[in-house]
Amino acid sequence: KQKEYLKAMCPLVDVLTLSATPIPRTLYMGMSGVRPMSLIQTAPPGRLPIHTVVIEDNDSIVQAAIVKEMKRGGQVFYVSTRIAALENLAQRVNRLVPTARVCTAHGQSPDLDAIMVSFVNREHDVLISTTIIESGVHVPSVNT
């Protein structure tokens, strides 16, 4: 509403809207051409571009990805859509990579802030989380 108000008040002013996670209505309007949309398609300086692979779940691939990231001094986000699955995934990661320091978090975690601070402070190597982590969290040391 505020953007529309500003556009109505100053019709000659361009409005730039940035969103890391566009809401469905805004995304639909951009994709259908109702609203103009541009995309930032390059990684920020010093960051690796996103590389997405869709494969069947596989212990050896999970293990290799975590070990590779830890060897380069990085951290890992492991994302699940179900809160109920987080503890089992944490046990799995602990079994696959016993040296990994693992923590879990989700939107209903009472100590979410403390968990995120400890992860950002590199007290953990792997953060197993729900998709809340996709809501614009920026942790430069995470590339996997």
C-alpha cells in the first residue's frame, strides 16, 4: 500500500522494490508481465554462484558435500520441509560426519536467535533447519 501511495503521489518517480523471497502475488505479477521485473543473477563479490542439483537422497553424497565444505573452512545449511524430521537428520549427519558440529533450528525454536548467533559465530559446522533459512538469512561462510 505504501509503494502504491508513493507512486500515486509522484507519478514520475521510479520505484525499486527488492525482495529476496517474493510473495506469491508479487512473483505472479512479475512473471505474468503485469509488473516489470528484473533479476539479480550474479553472486555478490566473493561468493560462489548457486549450483542446484536434483538427485535421489544418498548418504555418500550428503557425506561428501559436508566433508568438502568443512575442509574448505565453510559451513552447511541442510534444509528440510518438516520440523519432525530435523532430529533424525541431525543423527544422520552425526553418523555420516562424526567430526561435524551439528545444530538444528526452525521457526518455532524458542532459542532460535541463540542458535543462529552460535552458527554465525562458527560454533557449529552444519545447521539443519526448515525452509525458514531461505527467508533472507545471509551467512557468508555457507556455500553448501
